[in-house]
Amino acid sequence: MNVNQVLARAFASVVVSIDLTDDDDIDPDIATDILEPAAAFFRDLSEEGRREATSLILQCAEMEDNPERKRAILELPEAIGILDES
């Protein structure tokens, strides 16, 4: 696994863990405050960069055994806004 794959997997893992955490454990507003700046970095990428990031995130989903986490990872590119910008 190269460094980009490791970083994508780490990012996906953290985001999905926060996303799937009960609202009583992590306040949704705080979770948004944590994740929004990171998501903004992805939205600042070129179209090619967003495609590459999406591909890396989808590769992470392929490696995930937990169905709930896999589904959340598959939804991640759209959730962070890198699919809907062209």
C-alpha cells in the first residue's frame, strides 16, 4: 500500500468512525466542526484530483469487511462534496 492509499484509508476510517458514533458520544455540531475543514481540502482539488481521491476512497470500501462501515465509505465521496463539483 502506498502513502496515498494509507492516507485515504486513515481518513475514511476516522470519518466513518465519527459518522457512525452515537450522537450522545460525539455532538453532531462538533463532528461537523472536525470534519468540514478536512473535507474542504478535497473540494479544493482539481477535477482529476477529486477523481483520484474518489478512486482511493472506493478502494478503501473494497477492503472493508463491516457492511455498515463499507456502505458509509461508499457514500463518503458524495458526503464530502467531491463528486458533485465539476
